[in-house]
Amino acid sequence: MQLTVGELAHGGAALARVDGRVVFVEGAIPGETVEAEVTQRRKDFWRAQATNVLDPADARVTPPCPYFAAGCGGCQLQYVAYPEQLALKRQVLHRQLQRAHLEFPMERIDVLGMEDPWRYRLRGEFHVLRRAGAVSLGFYRKHTYQTLPIDACLIHAEVIERALPAFARAAEDPAADRVTALQFTWAPGTNDLLWAPYPPGSADENFGARAAGWVPELNLNDDSIGIDDAGRHFRVRPETFVQVNARQRAVLYERALLFAGMDAKARVVDAYAGIGMLTARLADGAGEVIALEESPYSVRLGQLNMQLNGIANVTYRRARVEDSAGQIAQPVDVLVLDPPRAGCAEAAVDAMATLAPERIVYISCEPSTLARDVNRFCAAGRYTLVEVALVDMFPQTYHIEAVVKLQRNA
């Protein structure tokens, strides 16, 4: 069928309507007229794939990755020129804020993109595909659990790409038949590569040694790895969170610090603190930082990382934010939070709001839950949304990272 598509939806598809029904059209840029094939019919919407572009947008480009056209689900926007990707993401973020009844002018959303939007991922997870005794690694095809074998990925660090054939060969051994996926984390500026199997513990004891034999130039580790950030050294484990784009991580954290507006006496609460990369930066400009984190692995590493870097004004509390935030004594000058994609439990928002910090800095990788939670913080006139920045951590994909500042009302 022939469609003219409108705005980009969160998820990377453009919107069209057929007889009043919403159609999410993948592979189309807003304003284009395309021929599309319906790939999924549901009661409330359809999905379709653009098969022929009749009136291409000026921003349309040829995807450089050969796996994109083959249906790889790792990227969604490679056919869109990068400046237009940023403009579309800005519109998506603005629309999510609007839906949560948050009035903020789109032109005031600061967009911080990359000079080179490729080879930025320092961590990735690859699925194991076994066929006739041969093993390959790859990603799921779009909207399926079918693995597409790949041997190159333009958004991952070259070190990770180089390791893929070695680990595929290591997985051919019958002793590794329980391994269904492999996660890799690279320490930028080094040849150090952390690897981990899924399910945890499924790799045999010789798995890493087999892989190392085919990539002798790499230092493979299955326990932890050291990553440098802002002149400090941090230990990272497979099960702990780390921002996957090191170049944009610095941009994100610098903007968060700007929004925090701390002085040397500031009391800061860092919720969902993880292993402490942002916590350490906050500690530099504050009098005291209280780090809240639920994961025992992250708490142990966070405490170790503070010791490694000689940081004495950070205290870790292991607990859920909704259970621990309300127990912190006031006053609190700044609250910083970087929750997982699902955002905050409503009880966590309430607990953090009762701390009555002057400023809240919220970092998010999911605009819908960001908007929902900011709306909760702003309920009853408690806070006002005063700054929004989109930091493009995930070029070529629909994913959106943002950091916002809320100011307490008098």
C-alpha cells in the first residue's frame, strides 16, 4: 500500500493512518511517501515496512552497514542522515514531555550530538547461533528471536568486533553448548576485554583460554576490568551498569554537574549510584555525597572505587531508593538520579521528593518514564522543569538519553 508518513514515534517508526488505524512504518522518514508492506496486524495498530520510497526526504542516506538491510535489530536509523536523527529525537523527547503535561519549548531542548557517530559502544551482548556444528555470533532480527549472524558492527568498538570470531570458535567446543549469549566490555585506550557468558556460569573453565588463543593481542578477563574516567580508575564487572558510550558519557556527566550547581558545602544524594563514576565527579564539588544503590555487586565496587581514587566524602547505602531516601536527614541541596529504563517506582519519587532538595538532576535513557517521573516530582507545584538536554549516547538507534534539571518552588 502507498502511505505518506508523519512524525517519528518513539521506537524509530514513522506514523501513518489507514482508515483511521495507526500504522507504524519502519524505514520511512517523516514527510516521505512510500510503498509499504504490512508485517503485523493488531486490533489497535499495524506495523509495516517501507519497501519502496516514492518521494525521498533530503535526509535519506544509504546505510553503510550491510546487515541493516538484512533486518538486523541492533540499529534502526542508519538510513537517516545524522543531523536529522538528532532533530527527530528532539521531537520525540518533546512529544513525550507534552504527553506527560509538561510544558517545555522544543527549541530550548539542548541537543548534544557526536562529531563521529560510529564505533562508540564499549559494551555489547551477542547471541550464539549454532548450525551444523558451526557457531556464529549476532543480533536478533527486528521483532523476532531469530539470530542474524554478523562478523562486523559499525557501532561497536573495533576491539569487540575483532574478538567475535575467536569467541565463536571457542563456542564450537561441545563443552560450551550451554552458552546462549556473550557480553563484552572494552576498556577504552587498552587491549583489555571483559567477557561474560549467558546464562551465568554456562561457559566451561577452558572457554576463555580457547578464545585467547585466536586473539593473542587482547587481554581477556572474565571477572572485572579497569576503566578510566576523568582521571580516575574504576573497576567494572559484567553484572554492573556502565554507560556504553565513553565519549558521550563525559558530555552527559559534565552537563549533569552544570545542572547540579554545587558548592563546596553541598549535601548531595546520588540515587541509583551504581559503581560510582558520576558519584566521584559529584564528590569533587560537594561537601558530602550519599550514594543509594540496591545491587550488592555495585555497592561493593562503588565502595572499592571510592577507596581506589582516595574519595573520602562519599557514603554508600545499600537499599532500594524507596526504602532509604526517606531516612536521610535534611537538608539536602541536590538530588541526582539515574534510574534504570523502567524509571522510578512511585514510592521512590515520593520518598525523594520529601527530601526537598533545592535542585533535582534526573538522567534517563527512556523518555516516556522520564516524563512520567518528572510529572510526579512536579505534582502539587513542588518542582518546575527548568532545563532539558538530549545527549545522544546511541547514534543510529532510536534510543534517547536525556538529563533534566528541576528547581524547587518556594
